Amino acid sequence: MTALKKPSLTEAELVLALQSRDSAVLKTLYSMYSSALYGVITRIITHTELAEDVLQETFVKIWQSAENYDSTKGRLFTWMMNIARNLSIDKLRSKDFKNSLKNQDIENNVSFVDEQNKVTFNPDVLGVKQLVENLKPDLQSVLNLVYYKGYTHVEAAEKLDLPLGTVKTRIRLAIIELRRSFN
Amino acid sequence: MSVENLKAYIESGVLELYVLGDLSPEEALQVEEMAAQNPEVKAELSAIELAMEEYAMQNAVEPSAAVEAKLFEKLGFEVEQETVYQSNTTIAATEPKVVRLDGSDGKLRTLRFALVACIALLVVSTAALFITYNKLNDAHDQIASLNLDKQKFAGVVRQLEFDKQGLDNMVAMNDSKEWATIRMAGQAFSPKSKMNVYWNKNDKSVLINYVAMDLPKPDAEHEYQLWALVNGKPVSLGVFGKSDSTGTEALQKMQTIQEAQAFAVTLEPMGGSVNPTMDKLTVMGGV
């Protein structure tokens, strides 16, 4: 499915179809949200192959645990994004991932290093990245750790040697900046 | 919960952590309860969610197409199954169309026949027109050639009438005995030529008869001049035209001459000459 004619349904329609096990809706869901979710995953896991595995696992989990989603608790995308983030973080901490780092063939090293340092020039993203970079450095470093690196706020506090409350406030301020820019 | 406490709760950043999935299950449950009880919390939560969703949309990265195929394979949604599903929807979507076409089928067929008939008629008409046009052309050619024939015959008839008149005159002159016929023979300039001159013994008038002459056709700048030799001197009796003169009269009256020993004809420039051009002496004959 190309970006040109993405089918789109309202969230309510999607949820209804998803929870009534209509397999066609997963296609729709995939074409609507796969790139947004992959954007989240690929910032936490820069290795393309592993990131794609996680994307696949994310949709499998969305399909299998659709009945667990409760629309009163939040938006569908938030739920899907959290599945993607949690699976990414799990993958990052798994033996699987660590082994994949260790067991690289010497020939593959160059491409692997390239993959690790890959810079994607998604034109849609450029403005937003700049926006994040325009944040005050203390806000930026917190958002980087929590959103891009998959740290919990507790880990971020340890890493930055800050009180938990400060980390939380900074995450809030950073997101308020985002909200302001989208309005 | 008081307004101040609510504000403090919202500003603590716990809602953001909730959206980021960074809370323990107990903490998350607490946030959900707060949201259910306080519309302000619910609204703030929604705003954060929307911001994060928008942010994710804007940071979207297109995965490779292979992932989708692998995913649906893994979930057991066969590709064939997928296409069958799609084609079913296609059939369902096109079904009303078929029904609609059925309704106007007879009319459509009639129109189609009419179209075919029109085309056939057009082809036949074009062929007929072409044939008629050719026939018309033939007819025009025939008319033209008939006209030519008609003109030719008219010319022949005129010539015959002209000749007959000349011959009648000759017969009449022969019968009357008062006309002398002088036969002039061809000279060196034109040996084959010959011509008669008729001279009335009573009133001395001179006639020539176009039927009774055989002279080469003169060109446009020349005409024949009749001379009478009177005591060795040429006297002009006038000019005359071509042998097939356009005049309807076969006879042409020349000037009278009282006495002459001989007649002669020379070819002279148009209008005639005062003295005969002797090297153009065509015919001559004595009385």
C-alpha cells in the first residue's frame, strides 16, 4: 500500500473492527500507522533488521491482544506506541540484541557500523528534529533519553544524576513545547 | 481533590510518563482513576496523547515492504486469502453496475444495431456516390465528344453546302454560254495549283469560284491577288482569301476588265500589291 492512497478509518471504526477480529482491518491499520510506529522503533533500535522484527512483533501483539485495549483509558495510537516502545526496549535489553552486537562477522562490520550510525533524512522529520534541538539543552537531554533511547524516567534520572521530580517536570515541559509547536 | 492539588498533579509530569508507558501498573491505574474522575486530567491526557501521536506521525519512517508480507504470512492471513477477500469486495462492488446495465440492455442493443446499420448505409452511400460520380464524368466526356462530332459534322455540312453552291453556279455558268472559263495552271512557285476564272463576255465581269480552285493555303500575312494581263501589263482585279473562305458564298466577284489576254494569281502581302510579285506567281492561264 503506497502513501498515495492510504485507507483511513476513524479510531472508533478501527477499534470496533479490530476487536471483532476482522482481519482486513489489520491491513488498514498497518498502512495507516506502520511508518509512525516504525519511526518510534527505529529511534530506539537503529539496527534495521532488528527494528523491522520489532515492527512485525508489534503488529502481531496488537492483533493478539486487541481485546485488552480499552478506549476509555487512552487513544489507540498511544496503546500501539507503548506496545512498540516496550517491545523495542525489551529487544534492546535482550540477549538476542547483545549477541547480535557481539557476533558480527568482521566483513559485516562496516555495514553494521553504518547501520548503527544511519542518518535518515525523512523530510517530514527534519523540522521536528530541529524543534527538539531548539529545546533548552536540559529538556532536550531528558527527551532524548526517554523518547529516543527508551530509558525509563528512573534510569534517565540516574544517568543525568537528577532528582526524579526534575526529570518528570522536564519531560512535561518538553512535551508542552511539542504541543505548542503543533498548535 | 482541590483545584491546587489537581494542578500540581497535572504539572508533576506523571501524565506524560503515563502516555510514554513509563509507569508501574499501580501508578498507571491511579492515573486512569484520576482521569475518570476529573475532566481536566482527562483533557490534559488527551492533549499529551495527541501531541505524541502527531510527533510520531511527523517522525514516521517507512519500513521495507517485506515486513508487511512477512507479518501477514506469520499471522496466517494468506496472500491468496487476502486477494480472494479483495476480489469478493470487488464483485460485490460491481454487482449493482451489472444490474443497472441489464435494465437498459435492450435499448443498448437496439442502439448498437442502429449504429451498425448507419455505418453500413454510410458505406453503401459512399460507394454509390463514387460510382455515380464516375458515371457523371463519363457522361460529361461523352457530351464533350458528341459536341465535337456535332461541330465537325456541322462544318462538313457547311462545306458541302458551300461546294454545292459553287458547283450549281459552275453548271449555270456553263449553261448560259455567256461566261468564258479560263483555266489557270500551276506555275514554278506552285506547280500543282490550278484555278478557274469566269469572265462574262457581255458585261466583262469577272468571277472566281472557291470550289473551282486548288491553291495552297496562304499564311496569315498573305493573300492571293488576281491579275489580268492587258497588252503585256498586269492589272489588279482584287485580292481573295483562302480557298476555304469563311464566307458562305462560293462565288466572289472581282473587278471587271474590258479586255485581257491572260489571267494570273500571285501570293501577295495582305491588302495586295500595286505590281505583282512575279516569283510568287502561283497560277496563270491565257484567254
